[in-house]
Amino acid sequence: MTLDPVVSNPNFYKVVFENEHVRVLEYFDEPGQHTTPHEHPDSVMYTLSSFQRRLHTEDGHIRDVVIPAGTTGWLAAQQHAGHNTGETNTHVIFVELKGSRASSIAAEPLGPQALG
């Protein structure tokens, strides 16, 4: 089973740009929808909409996040599944860094870091 979100969750993720350094993904879902487990390498996340999500790891760690539109943040390499628990669509751009810790699980808290 692949953990590449474009393969494991193609209804939500699509590649909008890719070269040897980065892969840029667009993510979109609606309230109540959820993803299967997938992973992200070190990435920068930019939110196009305000949203509320619950993120789950394989080891049972859960984190609820509420993120306003226009937020940019660092997303350390991690594996998770997500659930849109809010009343708005989730619309996000991820700039994934190639050659980073693509297969490691983050030691930092689940979800985006240093938002602002």
C-alpha cells in the first residue's frame, strides 16, 4: 500500500507542479470527508480557506486544528489521516520538499508548525 497522498487519496490531492526539487499539491475536501492514512515529506503549507480538522496517526495520537485562510506554515515530515470536522471546505496548497525526510514520522506535534 502506498502512502503517497496523490495515489492513496486521489479524490482530494492533485499535483499542480513538480520538478526535481519540489512537488506542489492542491488539497480540497468538504465538511465530513476524511482521508486514508498517507504521508508528507517536509513541506510548506498555505491555506486557501479557513478550516477545522482532526488529524490521526497510526499510534493513536489525535490533534484538532483550526486554521484561518491565508496561513502559511511549516509541516514537518509526518504520516496521518485527516477528517474535516468543520462547516467549511478545506482548500490547501502543499509545497513538498524532495530529498527530505519523506519516510520518517515527525517528532514534533502532528500538523502544521509555526503558523503565522
